[in-house]
Amino acid sequence: MQDKYGRRGFREVRVQTRITPNVETGRIDVGFSIVEGEKYYVDKIEIQGNTLTKDKVIRREIDLAPGEVFDTVRERSSKRKIEGLNYFSKVETYAEETDVPNRQKLIVKVEEKPTGEVSFGAGFSSVELLTGNITLAEKNFDLGKIFETFPPKGGGQKARMQASVGFRSQNLNLAFTEPWFLDKPIRLDASGYYNGASYLSEFYNQQNYGASIGLSRRLGDDYPLNRWSAGVTYRPEFYNIFDVQSDAPPYMAASAGDTFKSSLRGSIVYDGRDSYMLARHGQYFEFGAEGAGGPLLGTENIWKIKAEYRFYYPLWKEKDVIFSARALVGLVDGFSSTQYVPIWDQLFAGGSGSVRGFDPSLGSTVNGGSVGPKQNGQPVGGGTQGVYQTEITAPFPILENRVRWAVFCDGGFVNENVLDFQPKTYNNTQSMNVNGTPTSYQAVNGGFQIGVGVGVRMDIGIGPMKFDVGFPVMTGDPNNGGGLGAVKLYFDGGYQF
């Protein structure tokens, strides 16, 4: 009830509740005593404590303006948005009296905190062998100060550079984000990358490099449109699959050579989660459609559609037990001169971000692979994908703020053809044309496959991490095995999918 009045500028409203037993009716009478107080308007907005961050970076997150009704609900939402920037260790908002009757000044007081990141690392894995990496990032970047000071900070932009070099891979990624392009609530994302790897498959090596530029914006400033956003991204990319072995599965051989992909992707997103880091309730939905080739030129002609839905619900609030679920559907197909969708654009399932309990595919550019079509035992992806993930997490009793346990059950399928939603199970000999030559292979698909397991979610000061142990419980693929003898281990960043 205070919010009802607060929305209308009655900042000092006092609501008292009186509860009186009614002997005659056997019920409880509830009465309210309301003292409205004065109705206030915003005189001006004053920002204090921002020694590095520009005023406009903070002001554009404030949902109030001078002359408007002093809405306390919008004041609180503005405070949350400024805190969400993650530029400040402390954010305070309060009203201050002025000499003008019924006018109050909104004070926004902040304390700056470090926003840069410099990290070095080295690692070893059975896939990539020894690798070294470096990351330079600034989440409060200012492109306008790039020739004035180092590091250039305070503009509310994001910049990131990541580089890694190993015995079997070389990667470089550059990314820049301007959340208010041309001082409008339009987000600009630009990036460039180079990836070279000899571990993606034992049958070939791959190089790819490219760039992307995208624009997106929220559909409105008030609920519910402020939960929705739409965007469009253009990506020119070059792929090269080379050193293809003579015994490579036919689909891999069909993807060999140089390819120029010119694609445009549009998306619409709804995000109603209560937290980006650890959601306890809310929903998330994303629909994306991509086209490559045709009027966009390039040598790859495909279309791709993906839809994803996530759901979060507190099963037991007192114990912070959270249930989360995710569903993903994907379609891809070629047209015109593209007879087979290149293997990097095929749809895969299996692995940490997909169906846990199954191996990820090394030949896939998405996180998953061993669920779905295989040629001679190697995952080659397909044109239709369906995946679900379910998970329950709760804090460990002693380390409640740092560590959570998890149990999960995932399932999914991938079919060879587009728009084929009936999971297929087969193990036979098939053939396909590779450069006009019929080539036979052993074809396997395990149908709808399910994995279960347990995990740990940790925040130990260097960012959230998760460790999962899963194994398959239902599969029609003899290569995927089953039971405790086929345990798979996964280690990733983040708390949730």
C-alpha cells in the first residue's frame, strides 16, 4: 500500500494496520489508518562521489527527471540499475529538502571501485595440451579518452581482449560494447576474432576468423516492455578446413576447403529473472533467426532458427532450494548451392551446456556433440535439435554463501534432417555424395538420450565455477555406453545455465 502512494509522490505516507477480533462473526477485522503527508515532485538530481565515472553514465540509469512526481518505486528501481552496472562498491539514494515547497532533491551517492581486469594463466588438458592465456578487460571503458589516459575509464563502455597460445591452438578475441550508442538506449556490440586449432578433430585442422557488429535495444522503459529487447547482428566470417585425413567421415570431407560466410541474425529476448548471476525465480526466453548467403553474398547459403526457454522457481525459500529448467529447439538447412550444411553450423547435443552425461563434440563450435548422428563413430551433427535440462541446487550448510550442491537430469536428441522432431534410432550402413562420389559409412543415432548426475557450484573469489559429474541412463547409441562405467566430468564457469 505504501508503494501505491509512493508511486504518486507521497514519500512520507504512513500506513498503520489495526487488527480487531470480531466476536460476533468469528472473523478478524483489519483496518488501515493512512496519513498521506505532502505530495512531492523532483526538484533536481544530484550525483555525488563519482570521481571517475561520467555523470551521464549514472543519470541514464535513473528513471526520474526534474519536474516529475517523486516516485519512490522508480527511485528504488533506479538504485538497482546503478548497482547492476557493477562500477560502484556502494550506491545510496535519498531525498533532500529544498527551499521550494513540495519539491525535493534526489541525491545519488556512489563509491567507485576497481573495474579493470588483467589476468594471466596457463593450463593443460588432454585435448589442447599446454596453453597460456592473457586477458585484458575494462567494464567502465571510455573510448573518448583512449589517447588521453591509460587505462581510459569512466565512459560506461566495455572492452575486452583475450589471447591464448598452445601447442594445438591459437586464439585472439577483441570485443567492444557501447550500451548507449549515440546517447540513445541502443546497445552497440562489435568484435573480431581469430581461431586456429588442430584439436577439433583427429581427421582435420581448422582455421576461422571474422568480425561482428550488432545493435539491440529494450522495447520500452516500463514494465513489461523493459523486460523485452530486440537486436540484429551482421557477421562476415572465413572458415578453412584443411589437412583432411583420407579416412575422415564423409560429412567432414564434404566441409573441406575455404568458405566465406556472410550472415545476418535477428533476435528477440525476454528476461524476467530476478538475478543474472543466481536466479531464484523468473523466466528467460530467446528466439533467433539467422540467414547466410543469398543477397548477403558469400559461399555458404544456410538458414538457422533457435528458440530457448529457461524457468527458475524457489522450491523451499527458507533453505534457498532452487529448481531451474531449460528447453532448446534448433533448426538448420542449406539452400541454393549449399547441398550440405558445413559442419561448423550443424546442430549438436551433449556436454556441459547441453545433455550432461555425454561427451562434447570436438568438431562442433557449440558446446555439445556426442548425442545425435555419427559417421564411423564421429559426431557430425544434424538439422533438428531438441534439448532439455533440469536442475535443483541448494547451499551447503557450512558454506552457504560460497558453495551449492546440485542434482540434474538432462535429455535430448539430434536428427539428420531439418523439421524432423521424431527422435531416430539406427545403426546401419548409409552413403552420401562427396564431390560427386558416393561414399559409404557406418551411420549411428541413439534417439532420445538422457543423462543424470550431481555437481557443485562455487564462488571462491575468482568468479563463479561449476563442477558436474554425469552419466547416461538412456541411449540407443552403443558408442555412448551407459551406467556408472561411462561417467563424464565437466568443469565450467558460471552458476546456472
